[in-house]
Amino acid sequence: MRQHRLRSIQTPLLRRALARAWRLLLLGLTLLVVLMPSHGAGARSSADILLLRATADSDPGLTRRFMRLDAREELARAVHFVAANARRRAVADGAFERTGCLALTRVLGRDGFRIWRILTRCRIRIDRPVGEARVAPGTPPLSSKGDEPSQTVAEEDPYEPKGLKVGQFIVKPALEFTTGVDSNPLRLPRGRRSAQTLSAAHELEVRSQFEQHELNADLRLEYNQTQGAPILNGPTVDAKIAGRYDVTDDRAINGELRYALDPVDRVLGMPAGTLVSKPGLTLGASQKIAGVGLSVKALVDRSAFSGARPGDDAPIPNRDRNFTQPAVQARASYGLTPQISPFVDVTLDRRIHELAVDFGGFRRDSAGTLVSAGASFAFPGRLTGELALGYLDRRFADPMLPGLHGMVVNGALVYRPFDKTALILVGSSDTVESVTPGVSGIFRRDLILLAKQEFDPRTSASLSLSFGQDRFAGIARTDDRYAVALGVVYKLAREIQLKADIRQDWLRSTLPNVGSAATKVTLGVRFQY
């Protein structure tokens, strides 16, 4: 009887011991697969990829410790990890984007041995064919009927343009034609005369496919025509070339060349039809040191205004409004987590006008300081972007011109509560020039909330709400701008899209006979490749 009771007690203990031994054996095999060096790779260009997903009872501080140089030591302590996904990746430019997991890739180290390198953000960029991934013991086979883990690469959008392969670049051209009706094209206080609008635009997007470094370009040329208001006819240009040269894994040199040609907003005091040309150049460097990111940029921009403005006796040329703005920008950030990086940004600039004294007798040269603090977010598939809150101060050389100063909000955030829904928040603040006598400038703030919804692969819609404020320094005037816009896009094919938009604008000012309202409806077609 006693032996039977003793045997009944020992049986559960023996089963637990065998179960623990079996789990330890599986763990040992997993670590052996992960840590052992690769043999027989030969000249084949391949990379071994293993995704590990932390279970609920894993150490919450483990992800931060993975930021250390030797990730293998930390991996040995990660006893609560299971294989999440492992499969062949044969794509030209693919990426795993998923929070809550750890990505390991086998790379060639300096000592000639292939080691496992940790990627804390669980993001892998591959620019060459990828070999078969190692599968950890116990990984369930992947099915082709849609029951794959969420870490798999999304299917290709059948309506996304593929572009042209030109050497190491992907070039995507597009043409867009739009026609519509504007109820108040000149934005007059009591404007009731509508006019037809026509526009033609050409876009060119260039993306590099280098294994290292980066060189991208974006170009948009547009010509707008408004019947019955020829002073509004004219071109707009928005061009930018941006590049990055990777000196090392943690050090890079950045540059940007840009040019813009836009009509001047009428609130600046210039007549309709005035254009401003804005060439600019940026050169900088960035460095990462143990989770801390440092970057310094030198910027130079020029604004040149065309035409002339009305005067008492004769038109006054806008040459006295032309200015050059050199600036220096420095930023320090810290990787608090793989997804959140707070930063501090400081920008110093000077505006040097072509004429030291304008035609009104004022010295409009100024110096500006912008100090802001914020955070960048990288939750792939959910929340990305950055947002900063700061203080802007601009002081003028002429003591008769009051300074511009106030709180600013800059940045853009993209939040995806669902796979086919996106909410975009954009904030911007700046000071702009004015030609109004006694007005030193305008403090401009804008806030835009945009919601996008994809109903099916062909149809999508967007709704935007925007608010802007122009505060004039030197006079008691504040303009509030409101706008609501609704847009629909229908994709006939990969190369053709149909668009429809309706927009309502309101301007409310503290001065009488300044406010206005306008409604604009447009229909367009877009050809892309």
C-alpha cells in the first residue's frame, strides 16, 4: 500500500521533470541553431533570417538590453521566446515591420565569421536575393491559405504604379488633368462671380535601390488657369533632390537641393499674380552613439518676388522684399525605446534682404531662434511620424518693427487604427514677410487633420479639416482660416485614376471687409506608370 502511494506521488513529479527537460532540450536546440556559425555558404548571396516573438511572461526590460553590442549573450537569457515566422524572402526591397518581436539576421563579421546581429526595431531592409531562413525547432509550418503570422510581407497592391527600372533607380512618372468651378477665385469679401478653373500637372518620383546610401528626387510642375481672372494664371513648381551617404553604420552625410515657385498669398499685401521663387540647399551630418543620435545641418534659402505692387504715384518693384536666409539646425535624440525617440531641436537663422532699407524706409533684416522638443514614433503599421512643441522668436534690425514670437507646433503623425483607415495630423508654424507699412511680419500657424479610408482596392475617400491663423505684428489684425475638403479616388487600372474633390474655405478677420468664403469643386484624371 505504501509503495503504491509513493509511486502515485512520484509519477506527477517525474512527468513534470520530463516536461521541463524536454523544454530545456528544445531551448538548447533553438539556441544551437541560432548561435552556431554557418558553413558551406560558398559564393551564394544569401541571408538567414529568424523572427522571435516574446511571450507574455518574458522580461519587460529585455528589448532595451538587446540594444547592446553583443546580442547573443542576451539571447541566451531569453528563455521565454518562441519562433514567430521564418520563410524565404526573395524581394528586391522588402521589410519586416512589426512591434513586439525581435529580428535576427546572419551577417558577415569583421573576423570573417558569420554571426547573428540583432535588429531592435524588427525592421530588415534587403536589397539582394535572400536565402532560405533557418527555422527554429517547434515552428509550425506555414500555410498558403492565409493563416500565416502577421509578420509576413503584405501582398502587392494591384493598383500601385510599378515605375520604370533605370539602372539603380525606380522612376515613376505621372500626368494629371483637372477641371472645376471656383465660386470666388479672387477671394473677395463679397465675391459672387464664379469662374472655371483648369490645371495640368506633371509629377516625377525617383527612388534609388542602392544596397547602401540613398538618392531620391520628387518633382511636380503644374500650370493653373482661371477663366475671367488672368492674373491668377501661372505655373507652380515643387522640386526636391535628397541624398544620404552612409560613411559607417552609425554615421551619415545628408544633403538636399530644393526649388519652389508659388503664387504669393494675398494676405501678405501683394497683388494677385505675384510669384515667389525659393531655391534652397541643405548639407548636414548625423552620428549615432550608444542610442543617442546627433545631427547638424547648414541651410541656405532665398526668396525672390516677381512683379511690383501698387504705389502712390507709380508701381513699386518688389526687389526690397527679396532676401537670403542662412540657418543652422542641431538636433539631439535618444532612443528611449525602439519605437519612441524624444529629441530637442534648435534652429538659428538670419534674413538678409537684398536692400538694407526697403522703399518704406524700414530695415527688415531679422534674426530668428526656434527651440522645440518632441518625440518621433515608429510603431510600424500603427503610429509613425514626429511631433514637436516649441517657441519661435524673431527680432528685426529696425527698432520700429515689433518682433514676432510665440508657441509653435510642428510635425506630422500618421495613425492607423485599422488596416484600411489612416488618420494624419499635420502642424506647421512660421513667420512670413509682409509689405504692409508698419507691419513687421505675420506669425502663421496651420493645423490639418486628414482621414483616409480605403473601401476596396479600387475606391478610397478622404476628409480633411484645417484651421490656420495669421497674426499681424504691428497692427491689431488677426485672420482665422477654416477649410473642409472631401475627396474620392477611383482606380480604373494601375495606370489610370479618377478624382473628385469639393472644398469650402472661410476667412474671418478682425478687420472689416476682409473676410471671404469660397467653394471649389474639381474633377480630374491621373495617368501614372
